[in-house]
Amino acid sequence: MRIVVQRVKEASCTVDGKITGKCNKGFLLFIGFKNDDNQDNMIKCLKKVVGLRIFEDENGKMNRSLKDVDGEILAISQFTLYADCKHGNRPSFTEAMEYNKANTMYEEFVEMLRKEGFNVGTGIFGADMKISLLNDGPVTIILDTDTL
């Protein structure tokens, strides 16, 4: 499982001209699953996302978590996080999880985030999504269960 975490002032997802999800101050999460991902991977990533202390405290140090700042989340599925560009210029996506299973895991992960008490906006799995964001910092963190 791979997640790109972007600290944002705001973010939104639009599909066919309609906003499907948005968040104010918080995290924009791009979430990808690979073939052998499982529930343990999701729990590991959930703990890391919830625990990340990348918001500034009163001293200007990144020391506060999403909960500490009453942050929100926009969670976007993105299989292209598993693009393999080793051979040629056209990416291969053989490591990316099969569509239906990835959709199920994405929905489960979003529900896990909601159970943690977060307001979570979403895109539409598999749709042509347009993402708008105002990155804060910028701060971008890459989480990968292979290296956590």
C-alpha cells in the first residue's frame, strides 16, 4: 500500500463538473494498492496517517497531528502510484491491485478513517477525477508499507 500525503489548506475532487468530495485544512491522500496488500497494510497506514505530526505548533515546529488541528481528509484512489517505469517510457501497472479488490480496500480504508473521527471526502473510484488543492508548506510525505 502506498499513500502520498499532502498537507493542504483545502482540496477538492471534481468528476464531470460536480464536486464529489472536499476538505478544508488537513490531508489530501492519494492511495494506491498493490497485488499483495491486505488488512494489516491498511491498519499500518491508518496508524501512520493518524499519527503524523506535520502541522505546526505554537513554536513553528511540525509537532501536531491531524486530530490536534481538527483536520479533514480528502481521500483519492490512485493506482498510478504503482507505475513501473523501468522499461521504456510507457508505465506498466502490473503491481497495481485488480480493480474490484482495490475498490473494496479503498472503501474499507475510507471507512477506517471515518471511524477515527475524521470528516473524509472522496473521489469516485476509477473515474476521471480533477483534483484541486492548495498545498500548505508545501509538505508532502510518501508512505509505503514496504518501508514502514
